[in-house]
Amino acid sequence: MQRRHGKVVILDIYGAISMGESKEKFVNKMDSLLLQQESNVLLNLSGINYVDSTGIGELVGYMSKFTQNNRHLKILKPHERVRKLLNITKLDTVFEIFEDEEEAVKSFN
């Protein structure tokens, strides 16, 4: 589900980000958001309980793509498993991660 809060698109993702159909849906949505030149993106990962190495690669790749386009990609409420994975891989130092949606949206200003 996609919501808009000013110039921030909040993308609520559910299920998994892993090789296969779930990855394709994620990639299609993220590519679409990249085409919306004015939008920064907040990924709400509270509904994601599994991310494999393919999913991690996609997250990092899109972080890079958004940065190259002078835009921001941030993470909201990652599930405990996902947070642990981001911590183990040290990606929690790369991504800005928030627990509060309002605080996250304000951080884009």
C-alpha cells in the first residue's frame, strides 16, 4: 500500500522481500517510485518478517539509486528479524531507521 505525506511516499510492505515473485513486486514498485522525481520514500517494513540476501541487495541497490538522484530512502519500523539482519550486516549504519512515522516524515525536511 502506498500513502503520501507531503513530498514523502510511505510504502507499507507486507510478507517478504526475497527471490521470486515478492522481489519482482518490490522491484516494480520501487522502479515506479524512482520515476516520481519529486518523492522521497519511507519504507514501512513492520509487515515484513523475512528478507533474504536478494532482498538485502535490493534495499542497498535502491538506497544507492535514490542517493544518486538526490533523494532519500529511509526505513520505518523494521520487524525484529529484519532489524537484527540490518544490525548484523551493519546496514543499520547506512539506512536511517525510525520507529515513529511522524518523526521519520519530519526527518526528510
